[in-house]
Amino acid sequence: MDPNHNVKFGTLSPDGTLSNVRFIKQADMMKCPFAIMMPDHYREGGSCKCDDPEERKKMIAEWEYSESDFENIPLRGEEAK
């Protein structure tokens, strides 16, 4: 277990080699409204991409979310509106 509470993601090859390693803080993952466990869903700073229009389209098309799931999540840059 990681004492810093990071989740380790990577690509495991058939020979057991781990590459493309990335760590994401558990706390950052829990801030995501859906606690998504896909490293590409998180920005380098740890914020999730639920507020990104392109990520939302992907989530709806590939992961079976709906527009209504994002009802209380403003798009990035629209928070002050």
C-alpha cells in the first residue's frame, strides 16, 4: 500500500514489464463526482475532466453516461456564470 495514498496506473506487458506508470492521489480521484478509475480522466494537477466538453462526449458515447449525469457539473470556464 502506498503511504502517500496514491493509486498506481500503468501498462503491463506480457513479459511482466510495467510501463507508462502514472500515480494519482486517492483524494483527487474521490473529488471526481463519479470517482472514475481511468488515469486519462485526470489532469496533471489532479483535477478530473468531468468539466471538459470533449471528455463529457466520450463519457456519454463510450461509458454510457447521460447529459443528465452532468446536471450539477458546470463546464470548465462557466463556473462564474
